[in-house]
Amino acid sequence: MAPKSRLDMDVMLAKIKDRQWALADIDWNAPGAETITDKMRPKLKSFMADLCWIENIGARGFAALAKKAPSPTIAEIYRYFHAEEQRHANAELALMKRWGMLDDGEMPEPNVNIRLAIDWLDTYADDMSLSILGTVIPMLEVALDGALLKFLLEEVDDPVCHQVFEKINNDESRHIAVDFAVLDMIGQADARRLLVQFVGSLASPGVIIGAIMYIPLLNRMRNNIVDMGLQPEKLYNAMKRFKTLGERSENAWRVPTYQILKLHSRMVTKPDNPYHWLANPMVRVSDYYPKKLLKPIPSWFKELTHEPAA
């Protein structure tokens, strides 16, 4: 029997179509850019660059999810989410341009962990099971929505920034609603099937390499935002939302990947957890990864632009 969604996906798709927006809707020359001080600019530039690239990691993830969606309607929703994540990245580039962080034609350079994540997505994401991608993407979305964006709005007074992230947050809330509805659908599968899929995934090179990539990526982002002033408790509360939203679902708890990522989120957010004895050295080692071994940045990089196209 096909899994049933606790969310009316046809209604959600109609809402998504109705709530589309464009960079041209924002007055990028409005007052407020002067609130970004010279002292703030270097760390904020690094933060925004990472945020922009994480949006594109999410976009690539949704492109892969669209190929294995449980229904044609959900596949179309994922295609909209793919486009929305790219729009978020473009809006963040426009903010960087507004704040004098980018010269004409300049694009922010992704750090090595983001480059490795992009390589992994382009190589393995399309072959990942729905239960893997359908759990990892909600985890990243909750962390992004609950920690990075809220922290940015607390630190930055520019009203245009707040206007942009109000639109982004509205999009992300719909992403998370669909993410957890699909996670519930995944959890409706027979327990034996879930276990067999999980064990099979663990043995695949894509998952093994993905874990090696994912651990330092998440820790680098955690360390960067804590260095900028985010209290670890706030990050913990954001990650806790992944657990809370999963527990509201009738079936998400049955997905093994959800249980593992729930445990992992608790380890990441506690600075005294022994997990960091492994994760932080992995971050430092990744800094020495030979650049010549990195694949070229994929062609969709050219779709990034800070220009306010309609």
C-alpha cells in the first residue's frame, strides 16, 4: 500500500506557486547598508559566503530528491524548492554586494568542506535512497532555519536584510513542513524493508564517503558561527527542533537514519562531547586537502548572480 501524507500536497503545491518572489521585489538601494561596520565586515563576509553555498547544497539535494519523490506532486514541489534555494543564494549574494563585500563579477569562494560536499552531491546524491536524502536534508534545513538565519537577524540591523530573510524564512518553513511529512511517509514502510535499506546504505561507498565529508562540514559551520558569537545553547535549541518535529510525526521515529542524525545533532551541539575529539581534527586535516584533487566547481555555479532579475 502506498504511503499516505499527513499534509495535503496539492494544497501545499498551490501555496508554493502563489508565494513565489523575485529579487526585483526588493529595493536593494534602500537605506540601511551603512549599519554594516568595518569591524563586522570580514567575519560577516565569510559567514554569508558559507550561507550562500549551503543554500546551493540544499538546492542540489532537492534536485536529487525530485528524482525519487513518492508522488508526481511531491516531485514538482521539490523542483520548486530547488529553484527557491538557488534564489536564496542569489539574494544573499545581493546582500553581500549591497554591503560592499563583492566587487563586480566577484563570487565568494566556497571553503574546502563545502567543495567536498558539492563533489559528493554531484557524484552520489542521485543514487542515494529516499530514506537517506529525505532525512539529511531536513536536518540541514532545521539547522539553517533555526540557527544561521536567526543568528544573522540578531546581529544585523539592515532593514533590507530583514526583509530578505523574512521571505527566505517563509520559504524554509514550507520546506520543513514538506520535509517532515515525507519523512513520515518513509517511516510508514515495513520495518524489515526499512532495516534492509538502512543496512544496504551503510555498506555503500556513497554513504561512507558522505559521512567522512559531512562530519567536518557540520563542525566547521558550528565552529564558525560560535566564533562569531552564537551561544552554543541557541545552536542546541535549533538542532533540538529536528528531534521535536520528528517526534510530532507518527512514523518518523521508525526511520533508522532519523535516529542516527538525532543522536549526531546532540553530539555536535555540546562542546564538551568526546565526538569533537574526532570532528575538529577532521576539520583541520581537511584544510590540507590538495586543491588539485578537487573537481571543478560545477556548471550550475554560473547560475549564481546578485543581479535583481525578475
